[in-house]
Amino acid sequence: MTRRQQRIQAIGVALFLVLLARHASAISFTLGANTRKCLQEDVEKDALVVGEYTISLSNALRVDLEITDSRGHPVYRKQNAEKGKFAFTSDDYDVFEVCFKSLLDQEHHGHNTVDISLDIKVGVEARSYEELAKVEKLKPIEANLKRMEDLSASIVRTFALMKDRERDHRDTNGMQLPPREG
């Protein structure tokens, strides 16, 4: 492979990583009256989590939003939520639960629903590189390089975490159980 081909391949990988970092995952769903829907997100230690939600208007339904950690401690809470944003940083590796709960107004009856849209970004994709570029006076290419550097470090951390988990599972499965009596 020539130097030129290596450079083109490196640029292709870099562009792929930038596009991967810009990929945003949002979810939309319908919530019925007097129901609760929860979504969970695994978050690494010291990771920034930002989210934005939109709930369609309904005269009959009130929707509450609550985000809790795995111990049940509230991280964010909004009653009568309609539209908003939230952000927090995780203290430790944890599974966070985002719950929407609808309550039917006593004056209304029947089948009422609301549409909910939720967009959560975690880690590198949650960071605002435009703001970083302004503060550190970076050129656009430098900001993109910083984004790719952070994404690469995130991928390395994720692989290391997966390797540790795999080792723990292997060690657990490799243990011998004591013989049964009887």
C-alpha cells in the first residue's frame, strides 16, 4: 500500500468516526392514560448526559418525567412536563432510568394519549465542540480533531470495560460448584 493510499484510508476512518460521533439517537413513542414508560441507559463514570424531550399537548393528561439512578435516587424531576432539557454528570458507572408517567384528569374519560419524543446524548456526543472551539479559540478542523480524539478515547475505554466484564463472566462461569449431597 502506497503512502497516498494509507493517507486516504486514514482520512476515511477519521470521517467515519466524525459521522459516528454526530449520529444522534432519538426515540418517539405514544403514552396512554394512566400509564408509565421507562427507558434505561448505561452510563460510564464521569460521563456527561444531556437530553431533550417534547410531549404533545393534551387537556386531559398530565405527564411527569423522572430520571433516577440504579439506587432510586432522583437525578431530574419535572411535573407537568411539556418540553425541556436536562443535563447531569454521572458519579460512577450506573444505569439511569428515564420514566414518563401520565395521569388522566378526573374531568376527562376515554382513550387519551400523548406523543413523546426523547433525545439523549451521552459522553462524547453530549459535549458541545462548537462551544469548546469558541472558548479555546480553535479552528473548525482543530475542533473536529479534538472530537475524534475524544471519540477514540471513549472507544478505547468502552473496549477495556467490555474486556473486564468478559473476564469477570469467564471467571464466574469457570468456578466449580461444590458437589451436591444426597
